[in-house]
Amino acid sequence: MSIAVVVNTRARRGGQAAAALSRAALPSARILTSRSLEDTAGFVRELSRERPRVVISAGGDGTAIGLLNASREAARAGVSVPWLAEGGAPETPLGLLPLGTGNAWARVMGAPRLRRAVQALGSIPLGALPVKLFELLEIDGTLAHFAGTGWDAEMIDDFHEQKQAVSFIPRRMRQGLAGYLYGMFTRTIPRHFGGPRTEVELVNTGSDAYFVDDAGMVRPLPGGEHGQVLYRGPTSVCAAGTTPEWGFGFRAFPHAGRMPGRFCMRVYSGSAIEATLRMRELWRGAIGTPKMHSWLVDRCQATFSHPVPFQIGGDRTEHKTTVEYALASERVNLLDWRALGSA
């Protein structure tokens, strides 16, 4: 067996259809369908024994994160998991199919639509596959590629709530990016007009911090040593990522990957009005955006003035007052679909 495909049958973009198409186009592949994390945990042990050449995660960001966290648990129990490695590079790549909502990781890796992706997998070349090594965050014992508090977490709830709400806009037009924007402009941003601001203190609890200057150069941060306060003041978003995108092409962490052993930590201190006026700059991750503060760190602690909503990998968790962001010891190799397509 050279290919294994783990399909989230509850994925937004037709998980059952993805499983059927994969079976038809990849008759020799191992197709595993999952509806829960418990299913995924069982698959990890099976695939670890079978050692596929590539493992495909057919779902969204949550599906990939669920697979990685189940893999970590298996590895800690003594199972050899070839697509997740501590310190070095995993021998087996993980390929992502964009069947979720935001599909941050899949977009970054140039994943095509399902039919084209399956066709590419059916004719993968011999030899080493093109990959890109990604580091991971760890928050409260959970691995992820991005996590944060503030508007980014609220937008997830607002997206789901607006889909169920009564509106003059048809429900089918409130899906995907359109649904996120609709929820953001009708719920998230208005909620913060004139309201009390959240305050945060961000302390470097790891190695010396770096920053990216206006010329795009990575430099040591003066006063950014271990134990120093990196930022104290108002915040609308306080988030971290090891991948540039948050989803839908939104470059929330444009400096992610610029320095090995560091993740991109960002605080946006602008108001709702300022964010609305600068939405284009924020979306593109433009360097020098006013009131956007960025650091490259390996560990830091954020303490908020009151409990704030929190998301890990695009999935909401409970409200938090203190968050410890840390670089995980594990790494993952993601299949580079763009390079695969040109091979």
C-alpha cells in the first residue's frame, strides 16, 4: 500500500463523495472514513503498522489537527508514527485536501479541488515526494498550526450562528468565505463598537524574541529577552501561528516560517472602526500595518483583563484568562501540491 486516505465524512465539502471518488480513482489505496476522533485514533495504529508512502487528510483544518493529536497520543504510547516526528523531519508526508471551511493549511500547500487531487495521487512519481516542513504550536497539551483569542475566535461562533439565523439573504449564500464576512460585519465588529476594550500582557517565557523590520529582515528584538514584557495594552486579537494563513487566504501570520524554531505571535490593538477601514491591509498581512504588533518567539504567556473566547486550529474552546503559547517538539511534513503538479 502506498497511499492512505482518511476521510472526514462530516466535512463541509462532501466527505462521503470524497470517499467514493477516492475508492474509484485509487483502487489500491487504503480509504478510511471517520466521523469522530475515536475513529481517527484507531486508524493511526492501523496506518502505523502499514507504513503508507503518503497519508491524505480529507477534511478541513480540524480534521488534520485531530489526526495529528491522535498520532501524538499513539506515539506517546509507544506506537511508531512516521508522519509526525520530534525534532527531525517525518519520513511520511501528510497531504491535505480542502474539504473544510477555511482550509488554511490546504490553501498554503496549493491543494487543488478534490477530483484534480485524486488524479494527481493516482500518478504520483517514484522517489521522494515534494514536501514542506512545518513546526507546530502546543496550547494546553493540544497540537495546532494556529490558535488565538479575540475576534478570530468570535468569528467562528458568529459564522455558525448566522447560518442558522433568519435573514433576507438565502442560507446557501451564507456559507464559506461569504458567511464569515457576513458574520464578521453584522455580528463580530458591531459587537465591539463602543464596548469595553480587552487588555493583555504578553510576556516572553522562552528564548530571546525576534521581529521582522519594515524592510522584511528578521532581527533580534531589543528588550525581548526571556521574562520581558513584549506588550501591555488593548487587544482585539492575540493569536499565534506556524502557517501564514488563518483561512480563506487571510494572511494572519505573514512571518510564520521565517525563522526556524519560532512561531509568529501577533497582537492587533486597533478598534473595530480601524479594523474595518484597514481590512484590505489586515487581510494581506501587510508589513507596517498600524497597531499590528508581531514577534517571532518559541514560548510566551498572554494574560487578559477578563475571560476571552479562544480557538485552536479554527475550533472554539472555552474562554480563557491566561494562555501559554509554545512551540511543540513535533514537526510534520506536508505534501507540496504545487510542486507535485509540476513534477
